Amino acid sequence: MSNPLSQRTHIVTLAKTWLGTPYHTGAKRKQVGADCLTLLAGIYEEAGMIPPVQIPYYPNDWHLHRSDERYMQGILHYAHEVQTPLAGDIALWKFGRCFSHGAIVVDYPLMIHAYVGRECVLEDVSKADWLNYVGEKSLKRREVKYFSLFA
């Protein structure tokens, strides 16, 4: 599948098969459990775009206690930063001290992601204040970056 447009469509199609997967930190099994990181790894692995990724154990609140950009550095092994996300790309938000929440772009602002206490969902992130703003009733925008595995 060398056509980037068909690869992007394939990623989105695979991502949709993960909808409803319960949230479970560190799990990477469709319809059984995933978190936002393992969801991305599982989708890109299934698409054959990356080799199987061995993700070391990490506590659910790792991003609150560390400043190391571990999540973003992992993504940068396979992807490059882009300014405008397209279908099949990755969005990465800053929570706590570093970029620590990821999603697959379906058709911006629609994204598929998993978050603590929720199953894997399709969400219009432009309407998700918890993703867009830092703190309750804040006007400070949450930082977000986009990455692509496509040339």
C-alpha cells in the first residue's frame, strides 16, 4: 500500500476498529484494553507502518512527576512534526509537565483517542475544553503538536 492517501485511509479504518476498547494503562489489545500511547502503537503496528513496540512499564501519572519528553521522543523515532494534521496523523497534547496524551486524526478536529476513565472514542476535540484549556475555567490554551509518519 504505497499510496499515502490509501495508507491514511487505512490508518483511520483501523483506528475505528479500536472504538469502544476499554481504557487500561499499558494494555495494547483491541476491544480488551488500551491507553492513548498503546492505542497509537497498536494501530500503526497493525497497519505495518512500525515494528512491534515494546513499551516499558510506566505509572498512570508519570507526566505529573517528570519533565522528560518520553512520549514525544518515542513518536519522533517514527514520525516528524507537522503544522497541519491530516487523516492518520498524530495529535499530542501537553498535560502536566510534558506532552503526554495522544490521538489519531480522523478528519481534524475529529480524533480517536483513549483517556483515563473512558473507552476509546471518536471525539470532536474542538469541543473538548478539557483538551483545549489548562485547568478548570481557564483561558490558557493547552499546547498541542502534530506528527506524521507520512513523507
